[in-house]
Amino acid sequence: MNQESWCSVTPQYSQFDELLQQFDQIKLAHFLDVQPRLQQTLATFAQLKGFSKALVIKSIDNSFYRQLIKRALEEQLNVSHVKMTESLAADKLFGSYIANESGQITTMHEGLLHQANGGYLIIPANLILANPASWQALKAILLGQPSQPVNANPNRIALDIPSYTFDVKLLIVGDRHQISEFEYLEEELYNGLALYTEIENEIAFNPSTADTLLGFIAWIVKEYELPTPSFDALHRILIAGARYTEDQDYMPIELLWYLALLQEAALTSNGKTVHASDIDTAVDNKYNREAYLPERALADITDGQVIIETQGECIGQVNGLTVIDVPGHPMSYGEPARISCVIHFGDGDISDVERKAELGGNLHAKGMMIMQAFVSSALQLDEPLPYSASVVFEQSYSEVDGDSATLAELCSFVSALSEFPINQQIAVTGAVDQFGRVQAVGGLNEKIEGFFHVCKHQGLTGHQGVILPKSNLKHLALHQDVVDSIKEDRFHIWSVATVDEAIPLIMGKPFRGDDEDSVINKIAERIENFEKHEHPPGIVERIKNWFR
């Protein structure tokens, strides 16, 4: 049936055991070794002649990563004269001079362009955005125009101001939003003036790349003098990485992420070796530091302030799953949401209460329309549904967006139409297309754990669990307490590919087919009964029936 074993809900990396056991002998992989796109671009950029003297690099906006680029140029590509700046003040950039009363220059200070002449200058993109006038001057220099130093004392004008041309290549580093704004400032940026590349955040993790990733971790350990991870600790690091990327087939290659994890794990180690327990402690400590909001949300549910039912059955009510992002809070967390639907006579319209209250986003509205189209198609209606519906996220006081609740909303809708109850022990997440296929959504780990914690505090029955898209299985890296509960058959995960697979799990009835108890047949029967009552026989018909 669609129930998944515990092995499916947490990454399994036993195929790499032999390589993990040889970690202390593995070849080191430096920063550029895990950034082949960046490495190739830098090599090409170094050889280019002409006006292509700028390179835009998408990166985390952090001086740490700009320093990594500088080191990579110097150490791995043997490039000299690499300068960095965190200021675009004209005097710092172009140099300055002081003249005496007779107009003779007495003091000359070289700027960054003088120091980087014949080499490279690395500039944060946000500096250019904050100093657009400096960009125009830099652009002129890149195009071969001369520049002059800044007069440090405007009251004394030099008679003969020197002019310089520079042979400098510019590396502009920033995140995607900053680069987007920079492109708006310079529309012709990539039209012969600049190249583009990225510092990638993830690497595909498979047998052909495993030695590179582990070599990168080994380089981090050596470079920053950290305790060596044990065999079990490496497994924990890989699981933590899969959770961070939300994909079992990808691992992060963000240096700061590894440093944050390994440096905290080192605090509880013996100083020489980091064990699995040290990694677990670091992960748990990070969660505890950031867990105030999710724990308060859980307390509201267990105290009955927010109503979430994890036992029994109910018509037109289902437990959906949401991910909460709070500005100023570093952690996303999962929280179940009670979705309800009521039916009344009408013209077939499905009223999206969130949208009407201006609490629903465009993607949520799109999901609702897709759901309505699918149900109409499944019922093979020749005319509008004689019932109208009202679907709402109960006790929701902020904007709801995304299409990940489409499957849950569909379940509540067909339950209300058919009057078949929904099992409240099961929560649902997934998007649906117009053909009834269940599609992948984001935030699965947080969603599942949010519902699990509610079930655990209200009492695990052994029949509770989550229905999710089959295509999302590769994204799971659940916390160990959830994995243990699945192992012990106290909590369950069901994966589905279609609506036809999901409905029997949560409603105990087939969605369609020849079975009289199928949901579609029950809805069709209800529509037929409604139409009979909607058009009662007239007086002539009643007289004819009386004489029969």
C-alpha cells in the first residue's frame, strides 16, 4: 500500500562507507575544486583581452567569500596584484593629491587603482549600488579612458593635474538581488563589458563526486585546524547536509555552513576527533537556541487555543501542513493547519475565503482553481455543479500562499460533497495538477515534524502520519525522534502519485470506479438527488400522475 519504511525518510549513505573510512587519506579539495564553473570562468577571464574587463560573480554577500575568491586567484591561479575594497570613496579609489599655493603638487597618495594596476580589484556589488557615480568612473576606466586623482584641498588648485590610465580587471561580487539591481543600473552590462558566473551552494552527491565533497570537508578540517570527524560523524554531517539542501542527492558546499557545524561540534569533542554525538549535540543546540517560536506555537495547540484534532473523523475537515517563516527569525518551522469546507446550494462556485479576505496569495488562488477544474473533470459534469463551497484555513491570521495545500483542500472539498468523513489522524500536503497528479512541494521535513510534535503531545495512537507526494521522498531527512517513531510503527509516512491513491488513505473509500461507495459515485448520487428536488413536477404533471 503506499506506506514508506523508515529507510525512505532519512538519507542512506552506506554505499559510501568504504570512502568514509578512508577519510584521513583522501586527497584535499580546495575551494575552486568544488567550484568548477567558477574555476573555468576565472581562467578564461584572466586570458581575455579587450573591453571584457569585468566579471560579475553571484555569491553570498559576505567579505569571507570575497576573500576566498582573492585567495583562489592568488594561490590556485597564480595571479598577482589582487586587491579588495569595502569602500568606493573617490580618494581611496583614484588616489588624491595636495597642491601648494603656487599650484605645484606637493603630496600624492596612490589609490586602489594604482595598487591594482596590471591586476585585479574585487568590489562588493552593494558598494556600487550605494555609489552609482563611482561606477560610471570605473566603467570609463575599464573602457580605457584616463582618470585623475582627487584634490584633497579644493582651495588650492594644481596647475598640472596628472592623468592616468589603468589596466585593471574588476570582479563585482554580490547576491542575486544586488546583481539584479546592478543590471538595472547598467543595462548593457553583459554586452561585451562583463562576464557572469556563480559561486555554487550545492554539489550533486553521487559516486563520481563523493571524493571531491569529502576532500573539501577534509580541506576545511585542515585549513581551519578542526578535529577530524569520525566515520559515524561523517554520516551525521551528510544527513545534516541533505536536510540543509532539502535533497538527499545534493550536499552543501557553503564553507561557512560547515564551519558553523564543525566548530560547534568541536566544543564537546576531545579536541582531536569529532564523533556522531558531537554533531548531534551541535544540531540540537542550534535548534534549542532558535526554538522559542515553534515551541510557543505548539503550546497554543496543546493548550487548546488553536484547534488541531489528531484523532477521530470529521466531514469536510482535514489537517493540512504549513511552513512558517517569521522575519527576523532564522528558522522555518512546520505547523499543522485545520482546513475546512462547507457545502450549500449554489452555482458551483468554490469560495476561497483566504483570497476574499485578502489573506491568500496568487499561487494559493491558482491551486484552488486547479482543484475546482480537476473535480469538475472527474465528475464529468455537463453543467455547473449545483453546490457551492466555502474553503478556509481555520484560525489563520496572516497571508497564506503557495499551492502545497491543494491536495488537502481537495480532500476537504470532496469529503463535504460526498459526506464521507476524513481521518483526522492523517495530515496531507501536496500540490495537484488538472489531471489529478500529486506534485512535489517544499519544506517537507519541517511540515512532517510539526505534525509529529502535535501528535506526540496529544498522544500517539499508532495510526497517525502524513500523506505526501511520492516525488518528495528524496527530500526527506527527518529528525531522529521521528525516524525512531516510524521504525517502531507509531507514526507513518504514505507517499502518493495521484489523487486516486490519496483519497482511500484518508477517507477509507475509493475515489472513483464501479464501487457504489466510491467518492465520485456518492457525489454524483447527491447531485442527482438534488436535481430531482430542484425541479418538482408541475400541476399538470401531478394531475396526470393522479389519474395513472
